[in-house]
Amino acid sequence: MAFIDGTVVNVALPALQSSFHATVVDVQWVIEVYGLCLAALILVGGALGDSLGRRLVFLLGVTVFSAASVACGASSSIGHLLIWRGVQGVGAAFLVPSSLAIISAAFDESSRGRAIGTWSGFTAITTALGPVLGGWLIENVSWRWAFFINVPLAIIVIAVSLRHIPESRSAVAKRLDWPGAVLATVCMGGMVYGFIESEALGWGNPRVFGSVLTALACLVLFAIVEARAASPMVPLTLFNSRSFAGANLLTLALYAALGIFFFLFPMNMIQVQGYSATAAGACALPAILLMFLLSRWSGGLVTRYGPRIPLILGPLIAALGFLLFARPSVGGSYWTTFFPAFVVLGFGMSVSVAPLTTVVMSSVEQDRVGTASGINNAVARVAGVLAVAILGVVMVRAFSYGLQHWLTNTGLAPNVMREIQSNAVKLGGLEVPASLDASKHAIVRLAVVRAFVFGFRVVMLICAGLAAISAGIALRMIPARLEEYPR
């Protein structure tokens, strides 16, 4: 449910932009408010699972998530949608870490890698079905059904969980770290708000620089609170493990690249390349199917070769995939433009995901697996949230620069130029002024397309750099064998 929802909503962004006459900033918040609530509370969700029972918290998350999905689908404005997306994030914060903690508690160290690989495979196949089914629903019914599809899934999940999942919990009960959760939420919220709104308000606006300063202050306070708390949300002692710290740094870099990619790619395919929502949703199938087919194999790589080699090679292959995404312009066959890039990216992620998760879950004591899962999932979500906020600004700036470049010397009236530039924040969804004749209309539309491709290429190069950095982190911080990890 959680993985389907992430990919379905990305495919739905152009439809949401059109339905609510929204800017890219508005649809950024559709992604960000979900990610903020998920990232801020996922650590609380992991700790709740350890203390109250992992199956109980998992089922609570599924219930909240599905109820919020119904409310999202029934939203009558972008404001209502944002509220219920936040509630969805709360539900996901309970179900995501509990799912991995349930698996880690049920399998010993020798079989945990393959079990997590199977988990990765099932999340991959549902992620693959989500955009295709969601794209078809968006195209033929309504974007609202991109949220409603969670309801039948929830019914099945609850029934299977009650029948087949045993309850498990930590032997040591812990108090919940609500001060830490509040500080984490304010910190991330302030940072994201500052970067997203900087395009519209400017960095000199008190709301923008004030929110960033507040975020930095909360970050310092968060570290102080966590160091002194009796039951910290983020036990800083876990980061004494070099492997745990390295795995989370790697996660931060690699998932930042994935976060901004999956935010921009559907816009590229639908608004610029002219694909239907269904076709855009199907574009990523090669990568996701590779992850499904290779998940158990990649889970076994840790047992055979240790974690360092796959966590160096996987991100480097993913970096090559991002470079291939920077190559296509507009037009051409999918099979010669985007298909090779998805195959390479999918293979790189296949090599990376299961070993990375295994490293995280094997770097801590058994009673801390829920907390460890929560921290790593939080890092992955924070990476995506910050990437959409920060690299979203880079995309808008690059798009505006390209738009100015390709509209220079076109003979457009100054007032028309100002109107177009003022709407640059809509990116590929920018509407050409209706007052222009057919020839000028075509010139402006071509400039919009070229500017988007230029900005997309800039961001893909940054993504390749982030993936390469994650490989360097693995080289320096991930031990060669699991047996070397402190337990």
C-alpha cells in the first residue's frame, strides 16, 4: 500500500495540477506533506511497534492509511488533499517500519537476507503495478481512484495479518520520545517550507529565511534532546556502529536521487514527451520488474560476497542509469531513449536495496530492529523530501534560465515575456498565453519543452553524482563481511 501510493501519486501529479489549476509548488506539497509526516513519525512508529507489538502497530497503520486514502480521493480542493495526505503519512509511519521489524523478528541472521530480499521483491511488484493501474484509472476514470485503490488492498492485508502474522515486541518497554518527534517535525517542515517557498517569495522574505533558521535551531535542539533522553527516538549510540552510520549516509544520498527523479519523470513523460498517464506509468516497469526478479538473488549477495561489494557496484550502476536519462531530448522511440536507462537503473537498485536493508537490520541488537528500521526508513523519506524541496528549486531555476534563453529574439512583446516568466514555476504545465497567434504559440511551446529538457538533464547529472557519492560511502564505511559488525 505504501509503495503503491508513492508511485501512483507521482503519476497523478499532472492531473492534479490540471484539476486544481495548481503550480508545481502546490503539487510539490502533495508529495512533501506526506513525506514530512511519514519521516517525522516513522521513528515513533518503530518504537511503538517494539513496545506495544509490531503486528498491532502495523494493523493500526494500515487502518489509518486506508481511511485517509478515502478522504484524499474525496478532496474538493488542494488544501483538503494536503490535510489528508498528511494523515496518510501518519498511517504509513506506523506500517512501514513494523513490516520490516516483523520480518527481522521472524528470521535468524542466516536467512534474514533472503527474507528481506523477498520483502523487497513484493514491494517492487506492487510498485510496478501501481503506476500502470493508477495511470489507467487517471486516464479513464479519475485521479481520485489513485487513492481509492488502497481500500481493497487494506481489507486483504488486515485479513492476512490477523490470520498469519504472530505478535512480537521488544523485551524492554520504552517511553515514547514525543519531544524528539516534535523537534524532528518542525526541523524538516521548516527546511522544506523554506526551500519550496523560496521560488515564490525569495530568500529575503522573513517567512523563508525564518523557517530555515528555525529548522537549524530545532536540529541542534534535537541532537541535545536525543543525547539526554531516557528513551530517545534516535538513539545516538546506534551510530557508534560504523556500518549503521555508513548505511544511513548511503541511503540519504541514493534515495535523494530517486526521490527527485520520480517526482520529475512523470511530468517529463506526460507534459513534455506527450505520453498518456497509462504509458507514463508503464515506463518504469523494466526497472521495477528487475528489482522483483532479482530481489532474492541480491539478498543472497550479502551471504556470498559480503555487503561492501554490492553496495559499491549497485550505486555506480545506478549512477550510469541516471546519466542515460540525461541523454534523450524530445521524441524518439521509448525503446531507444528511456528503456535502456530504466534497465540500467533497475539493475543498479536491484544490487543495492536488499544488501543495504540487510546491513541496517544486522547492525543492531534484536531488540532494536524496530528502531533501526524506523531510522533507516526515516532517512530514506527525509532524503526524498529534501531532494524534492532543494532540487525542485534547481529544476525551476534551470527551467527559467532555459526559457529565457530560447525566448530571446523571438519578437514577443515584453508584457507577454513577463507573463510567461511569471508562470515558470508551472514547468511543463505552463500554459501559453491565449492572445498569441498560431506561429508564436508554437514558438513558446517549443521553448517550454526545450527548457524542461534542459532542467531535467541538469537534475539527472546531480542524481548521478549523488549515486556515485553513495558508492564512495560504501567503500569507506561498509565492512567487507557481516561478521565484522558489532552486535
